[in-house]
Amino acid sequence: MMRDDELCVSKWIRAKREAVFAAFTEPELLRKWFCPRDLQVISAEADVRVGGAFRIRMNKGSEVHTVCGNYREVIPGQRLVFSHQWQELDAVTTRVTVEFSDCDGGTLVSITQEGFDTRQSKQSHETGWLSVLENLCEVMSPGGAR
């Protein structure tokens, strides 16, 4: 049962698990998709190891948004756990778990984010993750590029 302070979203991606995991961990791939559809990634940094950090800057016109965090668990091809915080907002730090599993010839990506302090923040992040996963699906499709 889901708690009030957590969200869960998932998306089936038509790509091998290793390729989808790489899309979450390699900065040059993150730059292609890791933002909501109405934004564009400016830069992406990721030191994917326990204790390593990530930082992704995105913009919409002159608005710049930066999300950052630290990796708490890294199981290649299977699971990532990291803290998640927006820098420009007075936002709470949440915990994100991303799980990758083989499914119907592709990969099921399941994201759980927990630690929200308001229902509005939870709903906003749920909408954002669904949009981000649509970008990933598009980039990972044959011939896909954003």
C-alpha cells in the first residue's frame, strides 16, 4: 500500500535493461531525455557510485531549474537509489528508487519517490516523472532522438 508521502510510476521501454540503465547513469545519455517534456536539459553530471553525486540543469526559456542528489545504492542493471532535491525551490529532499526488470522483450522501469511534505509536490513530481519516462521511451525507441 502506498503511503501519502510517496508516489510510484512505471513505464515499459522497448530496449534491453542494460541500455535503459545506461540511459539513467551516463551523462551524455541523460542530456537527451532527463527532464519534463516542456523543458530541455542544459547539462548533466553523474558520478554513479554510492556516495557519488548527480546534477542536472534544465531550462524553459529563461527559467533554469536544477535537480541534484547523491547515490545511496547502485546495482548495475537492476536498481538505483538516490536523494533528489530541486535547488531553486525551497524543496524537501526526497528519496528515489528506480528499478529495472526484464519484461516482454523490453524493460519495465519502476520509480518510487518518497518523503514529500505536500500533496501538491507529490502530484507535481508524479506528472514530471510520467513526462520524463515518455521522453525516455521516445529516445530509446528505434531511431529515437529528442
